Amino acid sequence: MATAIDAAQVTYEAPDLEVMEEFLTAFGMTKVEGSDDRTLYMRGTGTQHHIHVTRKAEKQRFVGASIEVATRADLDELAALPGSSPVCESSEPGGGHEVAMTMPDGIEIRAIWGRAKAEPIQDRDPFVANNIRDKNRVNSSVRVSTAPATIARLGHFVLHVRNHDESMAWLSDRFNFLPSDYFLPPGEDGPIVGTFVRLDLGEQLVDHHFMLLLQSDWVGVHHSAYEVTDMDAVMTSHDHLLQEGYTPDVGVGRHLLGSQVFDYWKDPFGFRVEHYTDGDTVDASYRPGKFNGTASDTTQWGNRPPLEFFQ
């Protein structure tokens, strides 16, 4: 199976690219050269050429996600599987090669390799925190302004599917994902209705989750999530988005599964996006647990999502 090494991008369709660009800029992304009146490419400060793509269309729609793989041989292996496209040159800015695949519910997954890396955009250093025991910030102060967060990277995305087990089998046949935690129905011991998966890079530390797959009666994206520098970036960006007239979706809190400090918003076309920081990192030795609470129970402190959050 192919070795996935990064979440490369999520791809959407929307009727107004200017409106989308305005929001994503306020959210903390930067427009990429190669964008035109048909397609908007946005990047973070990291080395992925772009992480968010919007194609112009009459109606808004989530198209799918692109996953970076380790080698060209990974693409060849994926292309040989039923339903996969041949290995093709990418038509997107940054080039490279790709294989297009379709999950059982029609969500497009593209494996990419060889896309040009972007020059990182300089960002401030994270602030060092002083806690009750460790005083790490000495003769130095925290000084921040209300401003867009500087998005570093696409960290993960959450997909709704009609058949969890079928979709997990499809992913497992193609990529080297490992389970991090399982969702069970609230108050019950089974069946598994959701799986957090992570990258398997051996002893290298990776995020607690790269993707969450959820059993649902509808198909699509629940949200895509973007890592920012630190908690101050989350909060100052929250204030900036309020000043720009945008309305929070859930707001700020700390997750239980993955531990991230989060802030959920919706873009002008109804797609949920998340700023996050301070998430768990694990290696291949981490063993999954089981969670059978409600959506509200997934928040340790802060704004709790409503019970229907994952429906």
C-alpha cells in the first residue's frame, strides 16, 4: 500500500471565488499565483504549494481531498487498483503527478507526488508559556495584535460516509493509515461508527489524527482543520474574524480526542473550517481507545458543540 506523508489539499466548488478569497484571507491563508477566474488556490506558511482549492461552479460542493505520498512508486501501485486513474501530470500550479480515485460514496481522493514545494512564509515564533512550575519566559512579554491567524498547514479533514466499514476498508487497501481512536454510539459498546486515522511514519511523530471517518446518513465533508502558531493566534484571529463581520460556528474550546484547542467557523458557502493548536502527537506505537459519548462530550472546556454537531 502507498505511504501517505501529508494532507496536501482539500478541494471545493462555489459560485463566487471573490467572496471565498475574502473569507480565506481573513481566516489566514494567502492566494497562490496561478489562480484565475475559474479556480482559487490558497496556501499556508508551510511548504505545501497550496492547501485549499475552490473551483467556480453554480452550486457549492465538496469535491474531495489530496494526499501526498512518499514516492512515484506509490502512485504506480495506486494506479493499478480497480477504479483508479492512470498516473497523470497534475494540471494544478506546482505540477507533479497524481492518481485520481473515488471512495465508495463518490468522494474524490487524489494521491499526489512531485509537486513543487513552496518557499515558507516567515511567521512569528510561538510564545513561550509560563506555568505554575516552569517559568520559561524571562524578561520578555507577550504582545499581540488582533489580526488574521497565519495558517501553517492543513492538518486534517473529517468525512461523512454512508458505510463506515466499507469506506475504512477502501482506505486501508490503499494507504498506510493507523487507527488512533474509535467512535461508538453514545452509551453503547458498539458498533464502531467513526475512526480517527493517522499517518504511519514509524518513530516519527505525527498528529493524533489525519482524518476522521464518520458513519452518517449524508455524504460530504464535516470540516477541514488548519494548524496555527499557538493559542494567541487562535484568539487574536477569532477577534479579527468577529471584527470582519463573520459569525462563529462553535467557538473556542479544547477537544478531548486529540487535545487540540479549536475554533470553528463556517465559510460564506456553509463549509465548516477550524483553527487549531496544541494537538497531541503520537508515533506508530500509540494504541487506539474508544469513545462513546455525545458530540458535547468531545469538548473538555470552552464552547461545546450541540448534540447534532456530527449528524
